Amino acid sequence: FDACGARFVSLARVWASLRRSEHTDERGEVLPGCGRILGVVGVPATAVCWAVLSENDSALLEAVLELGAPAHMLHWDVLRTFGVGYWLRDLDAARKLGERLARQRFAATRDAEECILWYVALQRLSALAALFRTAGNAKFASFFARDFANDEGARAAASKNAYRLLATKRYDLAAAFFLLAGAQDDALAVLNDRGKDAQLALLVATIVSGATGRKGDQITDVATKVESDACTRAIEAARTSGDACLESALLWRLGQCRAALGSCGEAAGTVPAARFVASAMSQHRGIGEEEA
């Protein structure tokens, strides 16, 4: 790890030690351990700052998977507590993580519906159709086998289903169907605003960017906008909650280094550890690049 990544891993280890008593039930749902009982729900926002400042987030993800989410505990509810959605920017790593989460979720529940969001974000619809076919659900298998990119009727059906799922507060599924309908903004807004999961919205945006935004080794403007919009929503949520340190991390991720430094300085008034983050930010080349 680089220096910033090492600081994140140190803080992640502390959180991992607090949540070691967590376990999963027969459906793979995470049951609380002593960390949550004590009121600690995840790594501090300063840890997210260190992770965002690190230049090797894929290595940080592997460290988290070893620390807090071994194979039998690979669950989004666990990864969220490490702030993964906030700091994972590597497109290939995000894609691989989505695939692992989808496979593990199906293995734990044997319910293909639990995997829909991940496979849709990954654009692995043939794999999703195969899962429903294996489960004996011919209707869903046929639906996901449709050509949503070129079939306007398929997109209209997906949109109709999305609104129906939204009405029943099944936000993850509603977001997946909005993605199928080509309404990426609506999908991410549902996850962030309705589902109150800014991290999931950011991770899905990153996966979508990796799945749809490449032209050779370049990332298209559309893909960049998808991730940027998701990050902006997360910043607004952090600002609303008064978490200046998290806001700082997200501003840095968005490339607004000066604004990030300002927010971190503001956080230092109530979070002493933020002073060290602010010092690292002020010396980071990102500040100089922004000035240039």
C-alpha cells in the first residue's frame, strides 16, 4: 500500500476487530456483532478520506475482503461498513466485485431475484436469464433474454416494472429495471434518495461505467457523467447529514481538490483526526494539478 492506503487499512483493522462477532443466518443476512451493539456502524469518515487519497484502491479492496468479508461473509451490508462504495474507483475491480457479490448472493439464497441489480449493472443479462431458467422461472428467463438495447417495447416494459417496484419500496429491483429501461439517472436516484444508500448508488455507477463506458482503453464522456452524477448526489447527502469529513472525501473523488481541502479543514474543528487528512491533502499533487 501507499502511505494513505496503509492508514486506511489500519483503521479498517480496528473496525474489523469490532465486527468479528457478526455472522450470517441461513439466508446470508448479516446479524449484528459487538461493534454495532456498541453503536459503531463502520469505519470513520477519516478512513474513507485516506482510501480516496490512496492511488491503489484495488489493493485496498483485497485487504477489506481479507479483513472483513471472507467468502462466507461476502455481502454488501458488510462491505458498506468499510466505505467501499465511497472509495472504489477502479472499474475492473468494481466489476469483479459485482460479479462476486452476485454469485455469492445466489449461492446463499438460491434466489435469482437477489442478483438482478448486480447482473443488470454488469450487463450480464444472459447469465441472469440462465439463472432464472435453472430455477424454473421461464417467465423471467424469457424477459431477461430480450434485447433491451434495441427493443423499445422491452425498455417500456422494464420502465413499467420499475415504477411498480418503486411503489412497493423494492428499491434495488426498481433501480435494476430503470437501468434496463436506459434510465440510469432514475436508477441511481432511487438507490441514493429512496433507498438511502449512496454507497450502493456510487458502486453501481462505477460498475455501469466499466460495463458501458469503454472505447478501447478510454472512458467515454457518458460513463464519466454517470459516475460524476452519483458522486454529486452522495456529496449532497453527506452535506445534509453534516458530515464534512465524508463530504471532503467525495469532493476529492470528484476532482474538486480545493473544495475537499476546505471541507476537511472544517471537519478538523470537531474531528481532530481530520487535521492529519487535511495536511496530506494540502501536500498532494492533486492540489497542484487543480491549480494548473
